[in-house]
Amino acid sequence: MVAEGASLVFQRQAWLVSAATWLLWVGTLGVWAAVGLGLLAEQTAPHVPAAWEELHDHKILGFWTAGLFSGLSLWALLFPGRWRWFFRGVWLIAVGMLIATGFHGGELVFHFGMGVHRP
């Protein structure tokens, strides 16, 4: 996120664009790992019936976030530098989705106590 923002400010620095692209790819792998671990947790963690709606929203947001970042990664691989303004707009939407997904995940843990060991 910071590298992509810095590439906006320092447009003649090719290494920033390259770093932003590599970080996007690594982050996309990370988001899919988080989706996989979230699906595993859904199967193994004790459920809190009051949190089911929040859990559903978090899961849907997680898939959308992973999909958006996967699309951005594919775009950066196939069409580097093309329609950069469009790429950055979708990137901002994806970052917003990531924040929303994290917020709903935090609600599951801190408000509903999912995944928290209770002695």
C-alpha cells in the first residue's frame, strides 16, 4: 500500500513500481492463505450463534477481497503499466474491502469472543 502510494508521488522511480507489484503478489498469496485458514477455523472453532450473521459478512468480504487482489495481481502480470489510473482505483477499493474484512474479523473476536479460549 505504501509502495503504491509512493510510486504516485515519485513517478520516475521504476523500482517503486516494481516493489509495489511484488508486494501485491505476496499480499495476494497472504490473503488466500488467510481465506484458507478462515475456512478451516469455520469448521473447527466453536460457533457462537449470535455471531453467525457477522461471520457470514466476514466470509463474503474475505472472498471479495481475495478476488479483487487476485484480479489486480493478474492485471499487473498481464498488463503492466496499462490503464494505471483504473488499476489504482480498483486498488483503493480492494484496500477498503481489506479494511472492512479486518473490521468484521475483529468484531468476531472482540465482540463475540470467537476463537478466544475461555478457561
